[in-house]
Amino acid sequence: MLPGLEKTPFSKWAALSIFLIALGVYGTLSGVLPLSWIWFAVGGGGAIWCQFNFETLKCSLARMKPGSWKFIILALILSYVTTTIAMIFGQFVLGIHFTANANGNFSGPMLGRIVDLLELTFSLVGEELITAAVAFPLYHLASKKLPAQWAWVVASVVSSLLFGLMHFKIYHGNLYQCLVVIGLTRLPFNYAWRKADSLWAGIIVHIIYDWIIFVPAMLTG
């Protein structure tokens, strides 16, 4: 996935990816467009296709390398550990009040809760695609000036911070919660992408991470 990005030229349609990313974010977060849970995936997948080509999108969603589950487990542990540290530091050192994630407010009949969880799960797939649609072109550009490892660090940090900012409205403008607790603590997801050479690793980590939080909420209402 990543080595090919260093040599793959931008498509003539690359500028269109900005519109598609914006569409994905708007469609998901505004509540104006129908089926809000599909737009991250539509915008992110379409953006990667426009930035490079369909083969790049296909390769980014290819089968994971053998043995990738150990990186998935490690990424899951790292993400929980860093999130916990960030929240403890924010609350007890900086005195920050954290806002609960509204996505975890399951109510109504059980069938409706299950549907909500499935829609949320598909949205998580889209979140990884939309984050990759920021990280991939940044990596491509940074790799021309920096060693591949540092280019990936730059792309991961910037895309993770922008991922955090997508939650600005959900967390009522709490920048520390958005940028640090939500943004930087997703760096292990990007680590899983790279080690598994597939976005599926980050997608799986993200789904397991959120399910551990949301499934109990779904069951208890």
C-alpha cells in the first residue's frame, strides 16, 4: 500500500478529492443529507480514487499481510492506553471537562439499537477511508523531501489531528478532547495500516475499540 504511493503520480482529477472529502464530512456531520452513515465512505473512497487511481484504492483495501493480527491487538492496546493517559492528564492536570460521545446514546427497541450500531460500524469504515484520503497525498508529497518513515509520521500526525477536528461539533468545541483524546490517540490505527499494509487493520481496530464502548450501551439502553 504505502511503497506504491511514493511513486504513484497524482491523477488529473486529484483536485476533485477536496470536494469529495468535504462532501463526506458534510454528509455525515450535518444531518442534512439522507443516510448520513454512508458519506464518510463515499467521500473518502472517492477521494483516494481521484487522488491517484482505482488501483490505489483497491490496494489500500487489499487483504492484510499474514500475521497482522498481532499489530491489530497491539494497536488496540496502545490506543486505549494513550487515551486513558490523555484523559487523566487533561482532567487532573489541565482541569478539562470531557463531553460524552453522543453516538453512544442508544435508546428505543432493541432492533433499532442494533440498526444504529450497524450504521455506526459502517461509518467507522468511512472514518478510516476519509482519514486515509488525507494521509495518502500528504505521505506522497512528504516522501519527496523526507525519508519514508518520517514522511509517514508527518502524514499520520496531520491526518489524525484533522480526524480529531471532525469531532469538533460532537464534543462542543473542546479542542483538547478533539485533537488529543480523539485525534492523536488514533495514531495506533495508522500504525496498524502501515504494518498490515492494508486499511482493514485500522478499520478492525477502530470497530473493536468502539464496540467495546458502545455494545454495553446498546444492551443497557
